[in-house]
Amino acid sequence: MSSNCSVNYDYVAISGGKAFILALAIGIFAELGDLVESKIKRELEVKDSGNLLLGHGGFLDRFDSALFVLPIVYYFYEIHAYL
């Protein structure tokens, strides 16, 4: 690595234990988001949730996990990042 690199990776905003808890929560809520979206599609008897992203099951199929995970990550950082 170049000695004049300006990026410093020595500082991490959360500890290893908190990072593990966050990673576990991300995994659980990402799967939960996918399952909830699949359940909604089954209840409505719809194969694709839209035509915006053809061949991918629709827009909601691409971002169902993020809809559940992003609020969790946001509130986790609001609570734990500066403790």
C-alpha cells in the first residue's frame, strides 16, 4: 500500500460485539422481509410485483430485504454508534 494513502481504517464506530449483533439482525430481518413480501404476493396471487424490473420478479423483489433492514441499521446506529 502506498505510504501517502489518506484513508485511515484504524477507527471503527462500533465494537466487535455490537458489529456481530448488527450483522445477526441484518441477516434475520433481511430474510423476514423476503418472507413477508412472498406472503403478500401469495395472498394476492401475483407472480411479479411489478413491471419495472422485468425478469426479476418486480421492483419489490429486489428491495424487500432492504425495506426491513434499513430502519434496523438506522436505529441501531442512532442508539449504539456513539456509546
